[in-house]
Amino acid sequence: MDAALDEFAAHLSQIERASEHTQLAYLSDLRQLAEFLAGRGAVLDGATRDDLRAFLASRTGANAPATLARKQAALRAFYEHRVRRGHLQDSPARRLAFPRRRTSLPNVVAVDDCFGLIDAPNARTLLGVRDRCAIELLYGAGLRISELVGLNVVDLRDDVLRVLGKGRKERIVPIIAKARTALNAWLARRDELKPRSDALFVNRHGGRLTARTIARHLSRYALIAGMRRHVHPHALRHSFATHLLDMGADLRGIQELLGHASLSTTQKYTHVSSERLVQVYEDAHPRAKR
């Protein structure tokens, strides 16, 4: 089992260029499967379609639908890899019935609340300057949290950021004026934390700031801003796209800014805008409430 998982892990990292999060999640799912199969007297390469169906059924009550969908994707990717490498003649996951997932709309923060979040950090403190810059980039550039924490110190002569997105694909993101101002303010004080690397955002000990730390700070700033809801960093990316669409931006342009490989991924924001349009109509039209 270990050899099979090591080979698959190398494939994910070197060929698929999957994120570290995806690699860890897939390998964890496969170890769960191996443990389940051991209880049935089977091994990974000897699993049948019924074994895989039983495994997924056993996880239905313990895992959320999104997690089950990821486990299904892990099984499919692993067994297709085993077939390509010549270890199996056919994939037992190929004929699995994958239930349709319920599509959920993106979690969007209102424009005024986004402004409140940006203004919440104390601009008179070093960490406040850092956190304001981070929030400006999450909302002003639509970055993923992994892209933000992966940034190194940048040269702003071209008013753009070069970020590594999913699959380690590089894309160029323009920096708006307010984000540039916040970034310049942070760069002017960054060395006060005695950085131990080229990381753009560092913690009080000089190490690279983590996604978990930023998420924790963002929740605190949401409370300071008077918001009655939890705000995840990815919600600012959703808000970036939705607000651009609401203001008339082209869907293809938003796709490029977000780094989506498929336009269908970006199109989910049109549903958000449509729902918002209906709400505006119901709130404003004189006939809507009669």
C-alpha cells in the first residue's frame, strides 16, 4: 500500500501539480479506503466497484457532501493512475455512480461591509498595516488565500502582481490604486518584523504568515466592523468577482482576473447577480409589495 500511495503522491506533485492541500486530502482519503478494505480482507489494487461503493456509503453520515465528492474524485484519480501505470487492467472507480452535488451560490460580502473590513485594522500599528494590506489584496485583486500567503516581496513598477494559482499556473493581476497604497505602506515597515525569508506577509516572529492566521484575523476584524457573520477569506474573492459583474465588467475579463480555467466556473457569479437584481426589484418597485 505504501508503495502505491508514494507513487500516486509523486504523480500528484510532479505531473498533476496539485496543491499541497489536495495532495494531503487525497492521500488521507486513500488511507481511509485502505483501512476500510483491510476490514473486508481486501487491498487497494484488489478493490471492486462494490467495495468502493460500500466505502463511500460508510462515510455518508460522517462527511459533508463536498467532502464525499472529494473522496470520489480521489478514488477516480488513484485508480486511473494505477491503470495507466500498468498495475491494473481496469479501474473499479470508472463505473461508480457519482451523485450530483447540490450547487451552492458563492458567499458574497456587501460592498459597504468590504469597506468596513478594510478599515477595521489599526493603521497606527505595524500588524494593522500588514493586515489592511492583506485584506486590500484579497478583495482588491481577488486572490485566493493560498496565493496571498505564497507571495514574496514584489517589484511594483508595472502595477501588477504575479501570482501562482492552482496547478502552479502563473497569472498577472493588476493592482488598484488603494491596494498599491496599502502595499507600499506595508513594504515600508515590513523589515521591522525581521523577516527570515522573502515572504511578503510575515508574522511577528518573521516567518511566513499562514492562511489559518489570516482567516482568524479576518474573523476578528468582521466583529470590529460590526458584521453579524463570519467572513472567510474566500468570500472576499467571491465578492471581488460579483461586485465587478454588478458594475458591468465583462465575464471573460473576470475569468482572466480570477484565473479560472473554464468560463463555466466564473458563470456562477451571474446567478448571484440575478438574485440580487430580483431583490432590488422587490425592494424598490412600487408594484412589488402590493
